[in-house]
Amino acid sequence: MRYLIGLCVLLGVLVTVNAISVFVFEPIDTNTEIGRSISSRMDRLGMENDVVFFGDSRSHQGLDPRVIRREYQDLTGESMMSLNLARPGQQVPVSYYALENYMARADVAPKHIVVNFSHHIMYGREWFQAYYLHGFRPTAAQAVDAERSGLVSLPGAVEWYLRTRLPAWHGKKTFHNNLIPALTEGDGGLVAALDNQRKLEATLYDPEIRGFYPRGLAYIAADERNVTVPYEPARDDAVLLSYVPRMARLAADHGAELVIFEFPWPEIYRDSAVDKYSRDRLTTVLKTVLADEENVRFISYDPFMPPENFADPLHLNSRGAEALSRLMAGWLARPEGR
């Protein structure tokens, strides 16, 4: 009897600690909210869509479903509902698992799956390890699949599955990365963290914005650019690339087309031989791994825009997002763009 009482007390303590962890950590953990919005909390989003967008922060901040709906209606006279499931640092395995989640929940599959593949999908798993191993809650099948694909080790897969379901374990990182910095900044830091979380949730789950994250109208100088790091094909990560054709096949299994586009760049990048090599190499690699897939469309267009369209050298501001979204509506309205 004494052992039973002790076990009940222990279970009570564990339940209480986990409940407190949810209460304390979740309201300030934006990375968790980003990951959960494309995994365990996807049901908060509109699940009846003609097109769903995936990719990293560039698409998250660059594709506005409101503009696309309006422009597509003007071009075709028909409605076009879309959902932005692109998220910061979303490498292709995360895109694939998020697409799995969407297809499992949607009563009707979308006609188009649109994605931008940035250069960091080719090698390095830093974004996946830093953000999505913490915030994206995998199903048991996805954790097993990630281990079998070589994305994570067996202990890593077990930890990923359990840590994202045990708030106290999950909250350890939030405690160090979010709570302590917020508290050391005084009341203003904690208030700001709470406010950031509220704004993020309001954007991710807003029925009109539909996942898009606007950046405002501030823009870069004409000569502003990021330091270019030459692309190194020898570093290509075969595991990351293996998810690209898998994404195409998953779309095909549901009768959807996979549409791939190059994200816009500021005009200053146009004449850089290093940047041109990197962009061309990325396209070549993608076309190679997708050579056997018949449901894939690559968009060909001039990807350069004026600096007034960019919030920073890599991300569009609201003006640029409207321009790109109008282009996207045209690409979706005109299948001859295959």
C-alpha cells in the first residue's frame, strides 16, 4: 500500500510539474508555436484549400493568400483559397512532414503544392535541429521515418517524439533561451515576449491572413546585400535531398501538382557570377532529383526585383509580397507555364 501511495504521489508531482511548464513556458515560446502550427495544431488552420505553400521564411513573409485570392479571381473569375504553411528555416524534411500532416487532415486535397527551396536545404541541418526538433511534434510514424531516412539517430528520434510531448522536458530549452533572457531584461522583456507570442498566434491562425507573415513597408538601400558564401556542391546532404522527390510523390498520391519557384532577389544580385552559379546549381540539382517525377512544374521568370520590395536582402516587405503574390496567382491561373 505504501508503494502505491508513493507511486500516486510521484505521478501527481509529474502531472503538476508538466501542467506548470505549459502555463509558464508556452506563452513566450514562439519557436514552439511555429513548429506546432504545422504539426499538432494544424487543425486551427483552414483545411479547405486549392493551393498550399511551403518553404522557409522567404515564402512565409512573401506569399499573401489574400492577394492571391483577389488576383486569381480577377484573372479567372474563379475562387482560389490558399494557405501559407511556410515557416522560418523550414528545411525540406519539415516541409514533407508538414505536407503529410495537411493531407491527413484535409477532406479534399489541394490542386497545387507550391514550394521555394532555398540553398540551405542542400546541406547543414542547423535549422532543423535548433527549431523543429524542439517545436515540431512528430507522429510516431514520422519519428520512425526520420530515423530510417538518416535524418536523426534512433535515440534522437525517441527524444524528438517524447520531448515534444512532455512539457517539463520540452520547457528546459525554453527556460534557458526565452524565460531567463526575458526576466533579465526586466518587466519590459517579459511583456515583449508575451506580446510577440500573441502577435504570432494572431497571424498564424488568422482566417484571412492564413499563415502569411507581413513585414511592413520599410525597405533596403539600392546597394545593400548579404555577404555571398559560394555554393559548395561537395557538401550536398543526400538525406535532405531525398525528401524532395518524396514530397513530389506525396503530392502525386493525392492528385496534386508540385510547383517550384525561385524566390526573388534584389537587383544588385543580378550581375554576380557567384550568385548566378549558386542559383543555377540549385536548379540543376532539384531537376536532377526530380527527373522521374511527372507532376512537377518549375516556374521560369526573371527573379529580380527593386530594393523597394525588400525588408532585408533576403526577405520581401509587404510591397514585395504583393508583387510576388500577384505573380503567383498568374502562374497558378496559367497551366501553360509548365
